Amino acid sequence: MREQAIADRRAARQHTIGGHLLLATTAVLWGSSYIGTRAIVGDVPPLLLGFLRALSATVVLGVLAKLAGESLRARSSAWIPLAGLGVLGVAYFYIGLNLALQWTTATAASFLSLPYPALTAVGGWLFLRERLGARQIAGIGLAALGATWLTVASAQDNVGGAWIGNLLALSITVAWTAYTLLGRRLLLKWTPLAATFHMMAAGTLVLALAAGLEYFGGGRPRWTVESTLITLYLGVVCTGLGYAFWNAGLRRVRAATASVYLYLQPVTVVVLGIALLGEQPSLVTLVAGALVIAGTALTAGGERAR
């Protein structure tokens, strides 16, 4: 009995450690997507890049769902809300991010797209009558200060349109906040994999239309070995496998603990941005980004403490 108990504890510990590794890997993959997008957004038009990323991710998620034996059938009544979530959480996210990275650095974009827990707390207070604790209010203030400082500093530096990119990065945080608030009840009816597949499919359809308009407007890709491989990496690895890894990690680690790993994302972007893109973030960028991270962590921690 004792040996069996020891074996069970060891298996449980290994199961949990595996979950932490999956979550950490996902955060690094999602951070690297900023670097990959920034590297090729000059060669592959932003809307086409978003479409190809979503399309390849949809295929990967569909295959994974079939391998897991999950049903992907959806009632017709569920398609409209799922499509709405796909527009916010997939289509606009990729459109806003890819356009932002034409103007601003990967480092700044990663900091500014992080504080959605703070905005979600504000949205819950405004629209869902959820209460805000003192820690959440302090965290929201810190995140807002950091984001404002980062955007204003870019405008004052006159770095060709960087402030436009920063505002676009902030806008995807707003879109993701709306997605989070609207999806709280709807997504409970689905497994994470099935819900992600349907939202990704809906977002892909919207992005296909946007990419078509972009093409007829003169947007033409310049395909090279590098741009092709990075596009596949963004769709198959960062998005398709990334979501699968994250969902698998959540089955082994509590969601409150898992959220901490999201703070690895901007750290990954800073390190890879310096190493691969030659970015040199200023002291203001790093300090303002640290305020955003601290405020986001404080807000999320305050929500867990309630």
C-alpha cells in the first residue's frame, strides 16, 4: 500500500510538472509569434498573413479534435455567437497585431497587448456589476499608467508612426477583453478544443474576405524560404499547437496558476527581439512595460483573492 501511494504521488507530481512545462512552452511560443510576425510583415501583407495563420491553425485544431475523438458539430443557433467571438478573438486580433507590428516594435506591442485582465476587470465592473477590490483598482491604475507612458513616449520620440502601432496593439487588448466578457457563458457549453476550432474557423472566414480586399488593393506577398517557413511556424506551431498545449496544460494546472505563465510572453519578446531583430528597447520602454506587467499581475492576483 505504501509503495503504491508513493507511486501515485510520483505520477501526480510528474503529471503536474508536465502541465507546467506545457504552459511555459506555450508562453514562449506565443512570445516568439511577435518576433516572427515582425520579421516578415514587410514581405507578407498583414491581412494575408493573418488569414494564412488562422487557416493553418484551424486545420491543426480540427485534426487534433478528431484524434481526441471530440465532436465538432455545432447547432445552427450557436454559430452566430461563435462567429462573433471569432471576429473579436481571432480576426481582429490578427489584423490589429499584424498592422501594429508594421509601425511599432515587437517589444512595445507585447507589453501593450498584455493587460487584458485589467481591462476585463473594468469591463466586468461596468457591464456585469462585478465588484473591484483595492488590489484590482491599484493594478488597473499601474497598467494604465504604463500603457499611457509607453504610447506617449513613442509619440514624443517621433519614431515614424510608432504611436499608431502602439494604439493598434492596445486596441487588440480591448477586443480580447470584449471576447473574454462575452465568451464567459457561451464557452462553458464547449470543450476548449472544440470552441477554439469553431472560433478559429469563423475568424478565418472573416480574414479571407479581408485578405481578398487587401489583394485587390495591391497587397502582394514576396514569398521566400524564410517567409514561407515563418508563416507555417506562426500558424501550425504558435497558434495550432500553442492552443493545444495551453488547453492540455490547463487540465493539469489550476487556471489561476497557469495565468502567471503569460508574463513569460513579453520577456520572451524582449530577449528574442534583441537577439534576432536587433531591437534596442529604451529604458522608458522597459520601465513602462514593467509597470504594465506589475499592474496586470496585481489585477489578476486581486481577482483570485476575492
